[in-house]
Amino acid sequence: MGAARAAPIMDRLSARVLTTLAMIARYRLVPALLAALLLAPACDSGKKELTPEEAAAKLQTDLESGDTLVRNNKLKAAEEIYIRVLEADDPGNARALAGMGKVRFEQKKYDEAEKYLVDAVAKTAGDPLLHFTLGQVRQMAEKPAEAAEAYGKAFELSPEDSTYGLSYGRMLKKIEKFTEAETILRQVAEIDPKAQFVFTELGDSLRGQEKWDDSLRTYMKAQTTYPSNKEAFAGAAFVYEAKGDNRHALDQWSTYIRMDCCSEFSKSVAQMKVETLKVDHGDGE
């Protein structure tokens, strides 16, 4: 009878022991299971790995999106795309570098813009638009000699583009390389006689060389081509004064003032000239 009673007790104890052992075995396996999950390939998580062709296509789509955002003045969003490309997708990507240069240019951070664009130009030296953009950045940073160099490269790469040539000629004039400026601006006038104020810029370059008659003829042409270009009247007035023709100088300054009554130049130069020239209506002729 005692043995019969002991048997169920032993059975219950055995069942508990087995359950406990099973739980111990289960929990001992937990670290191993976690390690296995952590070491599982990325593809097991459901993320698709792109083929090289797909990655290249995505990169181009991202860069196009960045360029569009810059054009729409959404600079922060564009910057995020370009930075991601440069830091993760394709470090040194010329288009992303150029994009960041444009972003910084629009933000008026000219030193940073120049660095990005110089790097972009180094990778794609045959792109005239990149050189032109670099010239714009340097011009805004008040580096006219460096701007002239960049504009000159753009015009060299695309000699049919009057915009590049006009910017180049203006910077050469600004740094007082008048002979070189004359050569470039004559080329621009041949390419596009309607290029904005090209004859005024050419007149200034000729005046800088004291070619008075050529300069005056060019200013007259500028006034005919662009009647609203007040600088052509100021330039002609300077030439008439240099030639001693005060009466015609007075006429030109008076016309200038009718077009520009209130700028600093008008007040400090043009209007003062008129007051001085009124004393003499052309005795120098």
C-alpha cells in the first residue's frame, strides 16, 4: 500500500523536474538565438539591396531632384540631398559639389561656394557653365581678377556664348586691362550686337585707352541700340569733356540726370558736372 501511494508522488516530482529542466534549457538558448538574429544577413530583414545599375539610376534621380530644388530656391532640402550624396553615396561627385556650390552662392556664403565649385571644376574642367558660376561667385566676393580668369575659361570653352564673353570683358575692364577687354568685347558685339550694353562696355574700354573718337562713336551706337542705357550718356559726357567740348558734355550730363535723378552717382558726379559746365557752354571747342 505504501509503495502504491509513493508512485504518484514520484511521477509528479518527475514531471516538475522535467519542466524545470526544459525551462532552463530554453532560457539558456536565448542569448544564442539573439546572436543569431543580430548576425542574420541584411536581406533577411526585407530590405532589398540595389544592383549597381539601380544605385546609379537612384543617384541621378537624387541629383536631378537637388538641382530642381535649387532652381525653386528650396535650398535646405537641396543641401540635404547633396550632402547625403557626398557623405554616403558617391563622395567627390562633381554634380553634387557643383550643387553645393550653388546652394552656398544663393546663401551668400561665397568662400564656401568657391571651395565647392573649385573642386567641381577640377573634376569636370570641360564644363563652361561651372567656370561661369565660379566667376559669378568670385565677382560677388569682390575678386575681379579671379572672376575674370573663370569667365575667360568659360568663354574659351564656349566662344559662341555672348553672356560668358560679356562677363569676361566687364571683369577685364574692371581690373583695367582695357586692351584685352576691347578685344573680347568686340568679339561679343560680333556674336550678338544686342548683348545688353556691350557697346557701352566697349566704349568704356576704348575711353580707358584714351581712344576718344572711337570711344565716342561707340557710345553713340550704344545710345541708339539701348536708349535706356544711361551709362552710355555718362560715358559720352566724359569723352566730350576730355576733348574740351563742354557744351556737348553738358547736353549728355543733362540727359543722364533726366534718366537718373537721385542715385549717389547722379548727385555726387553728374549734377556737380552740370553745375560746373553751366559756367561755360562750349568755349573749349
